[in-house]
Amino acid sequence: MPEPMEAVRRLLGLRHRGRAEDLPALLHEVAPLLQATTARVLLVDYAQLQLFPLRGTGSAGTGSAGGGSAGGGEPVVVDGTPAGAAFTTAQVTTSDDAVWLPLLHGAERLGVLEVHTRAADVDVLETIAALVAELIVSRRGYGDAVEHTRRREPMQLAAEIIWSQLPPLTYAIDGTVVTAVLEPCYDVGGDSFDYAANGDILHLGLFDTVGHGIAASALTTLTLNTYRNARRSGLDLADTYRSIDKWIQAQYPGSFVTAILAELDTATGQYRRISAGHPAELLLRDGRLRAGPASPTALPLGLGHMLKRGPGVTTEQLAPGDTLVLYTDGITEARDRSGALFGLDRLSSFVVEQLGLGLTAPEVMRRLIHTIVSYEQGELRDDATAAMLRWRA
């Protein structure tokens, strides 16, 4: 059996009998079969600032695994490094003696596979990286090695509850991309998002729950799962709004959630949505800000019973390449030391500039959330969440 195929065979053995924490030692073992001296997995932390070696069997912190160098080594910053370039661009980067390959699960950026070699076949390594990414995702639910690797500080319970319910941050199909970011990643409790692709329809919801902490995360949990239940029951947007509104009113009277409930027909570009007391999306076309759908079109979820009329559903016909940016008020209401708001103008200018650089949607969102955190000197006053939807980019 050719040596690369033997490496694939051994890695595939983890499908039935392994854990994510077994991967570093196994990669160390199969590296010679790939004409490499070492190979290691670097996972991005929750803040998407650094790439950390996957914790392996018997490792402590970011120490070595499996009795050798597998799983060991120092973290790598994302910005300004070859490993970071592979992560941010989702493209292979190389040096004289190393290759860095993006670890992608679909369009979700997990981290980087770092391989030290002078002679390896990059096509073979790309296959290995794809397999490693699948193994990480399929094995991470059986232990906490991935979470231990990605967390750089204790995660508050409210954030633990929210993160456990969110879909992958990025989804893409046929040129349509949806991607989201949340901060503070270790203490978020009131913001959330969800999406689902069913046939030609891409469903998208962005939610901003009143309050903070456990109380907010409990209300967010009800909102997310009622949204999914309504969607999976085949309800249209208006009835989905009514269902969520009813359950919030019944279980948390007096509380409310602002939201965007949207559907994009990926075949035609027709975008339909309800704005439940939420800021209007940004609509960017040909590098310029355009007038978007009217907002709001309904009261916040939980308060809809106060009006007799039903929620308003607005429709926007997108053009190929159009970009929609959904955001919670923690983005635009971020304040600098002087008290100046980040504001809608800064938000739109930032997105236009970053897209003009040819950056991918997930990378624009990563840079946006870091800009917001920096604007507030590292201490956010409110949860800040944003989602980008690009049609036929």
C-alpha cells in the first residue's frame, strides 16, 4: 500500500475507536508516511486571535501528547503569520520547510494543519487536512479536548448554554454564504443566531434578548428552539413570528426579544423578512450602501400581542453579489473612551472597505468583531453580534 494511503487508513481508524485527543499522537505517528517530520493540528480560539495546538492524550495545557512532540508547541497568532494566512484566506500557505493547510468543515474555519516537510505532495496533504477536519468535528462530541484547546479563559454558564445551541459560524453553497460572529465570546448571553438550508430556501434568524446572564440565556434558549420548531413544522414567516411571540409571552411575560426573521430564495435572490423591533440590515451592492428593507415591521417578540394587526413581511430582490449585514445594537452602540458611538456610518464604511480588499465574508466578520472590541477598549458594554449574508458572491 502506498505510504499516503496507509496514513489515510490509520487516520480513518479514529472514526470508530478514537477521540479528538487521540489525533495529535496519531498525526505524529503517520507524519513520516507523508514525507514529513511533524504534523500538528492548530485550532482557533473562541476570540479568533490565536491558533493553539490540539490537546492530546496525556497533555497538560498545550504540552506534548502521546509521550512525544505530538500536540505540543507554542500557539501561533492569526495576524501576520503563515499559519494565520492559511486560516484567514482558507488557502494553503508554504515556506521552505513547512506547509499550512486550512482545516475546513464545509465553510466553517476550524484552524490549520501544520506539516513540516520539504518534499510532501500538497495535493495529498490537502486530502489529509480534509480528513483531519472531519475527524475533529465527528470526534469532538465524545470528549472535551477541542473545547479545552479553544478556550483561553473560563466560559460563563450563560455563554456555555448559548454556544452549545448555535450552528457552525459559517455556511456556504453555490456562492451563497452566511457567517456570524459573537462577542464577548466567553460571556455572551442575550444574542444568538440560527440558519438552515432547506431546498432553495435559506432561513436566517438573528436575535437580541433583553437582559444579561442566565435569565437572558434561558429566554434565548426558548426563542431559538421555538424558531426551529416553527420552521421545521413548515410555518411561514408570519406564523413563525406568532409562535415565538406566544411562547415568550406565556413563559416570560413582560420580557421581549428583538429579531430579524428572514428567508432567502437562493435560486431567485428574493429576500423576505420580518423585523421585530430590530435595526434594519445594511444592503451593499457594487461596493456601495443601498437603501435596505424598512424596519421595524413588527413589535419585538413577546410584545406582539399588543397589536391586533399581524407582523409585516417585507420583500427585497437581491442582485448577484449583494451583501446583507444583520447586527445587534451592541455593534452600533459600542462607545470609545470619549463616549462616541461606533455608529451605522462606521459599520457600513468598515464593511465596504473590507469587502473591497477581496476578503472572504468570515474574515470580514472576524475583523469587524475585533474592531468593535478594540473600539470599546476590550470591555464590551453589551453583547455584540453580526451576521453577513452574501448571495452569489
